[in-house]
Amino acid sequence: MTKTSDMIRETAARVLRIEGEAVSAMADALPEDFEAAVEAILAVKGRVILSGMGKSGHIARKICATLASTGTPSYYVHPAEASHGDLGMITPDDLCILMSNSGETAELGDLVAHAARFSIPMIAVSKNPDSTLMKAADLRLTLPQATEACSIGMVPTTSTTLTLALGDALAVAVMERRGFLAEHFHTFHPGGKLGAQLAKVSQLMHDGDALPLVSEAMPMPDVLLVMTEKGFGIAGVTRGDRLTGVITDGDLRRNMDGLMDKRAGDVATQNPRSIAPDMLAAEALAMMSGKITALFVVDGQGAPVGLLHLHDCLRAGVV
């Protein structure tokens, strides 16, 4: 490794160490109004409005997106655009979270005045507790005093990391207090890898006439016709309304001797593994280990209501 390479790695390690220590320090001494800020967000009838200028604005956008994706309606308003008409997006039912490292960002002035005029609750995030922004706020999330991680001590690095981390802590605390679950998260993330991982069995399963169901008393020649017609390589065996067994290609091979003279109940594997409609598809896929390629979906009474095949999960991107 060259001397230049060593210097680069030392710089990277220094930056990460400085920022990591600052975040750890904040974890040990959360802002005094943190709990009140969580409760204020939960009480909002409208939306949480976030704003900031420059680097603080970029962080505010990210926190806004995190809040929105975890059940808190949120919207980012650019402070300059706010002064040219976008203040009309902010209503008395909303709550404002304004971010400024110095607390003296001039562009936030009209937002602060608008919040005061219409009695809109305001949370301020800044490292300067005596700043104009913090004095105007209802709740104050004061960032700890920490050195920027750059060599000149001026580039927003540690300060933006602290703001982002505090915003994530706020969003997660709100999310958990709200009782936000994985299935709710999927509502806001229906696409992509994450959406696939959070899909429910009920969203991917085959149901109705597509199900290869036979009674225990059905003769095996008829069972083979059903299995061929449905094309899943499996048949669900029922007694009344309950699933009591399954017949797979393996069961057919194990019962080749006199197969056509037998009935479904004679050939079926009894008490088969099954899944529930509200199970995550990823969990169901994990159950398809070894030679299992399909699982019947049953309701609370044990009645078959669907069939989930390995290929259904793979097509949906559940891996």
C-alpha cells in the first residue's frame, strides 16, 4: 500500500470516527424536547412540513421521505419557494420542522413568520440554542456542539450527520409509537425488491377454481386428471372443508404398485405443512426447503383457500 493510499484511508477513518463519536454523544444526551416532539408529530391532523436551506434542505428532504414512508404524511417546502407562494401549502392543521445548523438562515424567515401568524406548531433543529430560529420555535431539538470532520472545520459534515441521525431517531420513535408494522410499510413500498419482500401470501397465491383439490374418496385416475389439468404438480386432499393431506409427484412414485386402484386418501401425505394468507411471502418461501415447491394456504378453520408455488415467489422478486 502506497503512502498516498495510507493517507486517504487515514482521512476516511478520521471522518468516520469524528462523526460516529458525535452521534454516540447525542445518543447519550438526547435533546430535552425530543419526547415532546414525537408526541407533537403524532398529534398532527394535517402534514408534517419540513424545510431547510442548502445542506440542511437536503437532510430535511430525506427525513421527510422517511416520515412519509412510515405512516406520517409529510411534505418538503423549499424556503425560497415558500416566499413566492408555497406558503399556501402550509395550513393551521400542519406542523413545521425547520432545520438550520446556525439557526440564523435568512431564507427561513418567512416560514417562521407564517407559522407564528397562523399558530402552526414549529419544531426547530439547530446547534445554536440562542439563535433566532430556536427562540421562535415551540419545541427545540438542539444538536450537540461537535467539530466538523473536514480539515478546515467548516464543511457541513458532522453537523449534517447529526441532523440526519436525529431525524431518523425521530421518525423511528414516531413509527413505533404509532404501531407501524411491516404490512403498513408495504403499502407505501409496493414496488421493487423491498415491496416484494413485504408482499403477503394472499397477494401472490392462486385461489378459486385454480386450486387442485380432491376429496379423500376420489379414485386415483380422477386425481391424476385434476393434477394434470391444474398443472401445479400437487393436489390438496380434503375431508369436508378441511385440508387433510397432499399428493405430490413423490407420493405418486412411492405408490406406483396398484396406484390406479387406490383412492386419494390412501396415497396422500397426511397433515401437510401449510401457510396462512396473511403470512409474508418471504416467510413462506423460507418454508419451501428441500423438495417442497408449493404450499397450500389455509384459513383459521383449516380450509384450503389458496396455493402458493415457488415460481410465484420468484416471479414477484421474493428471494
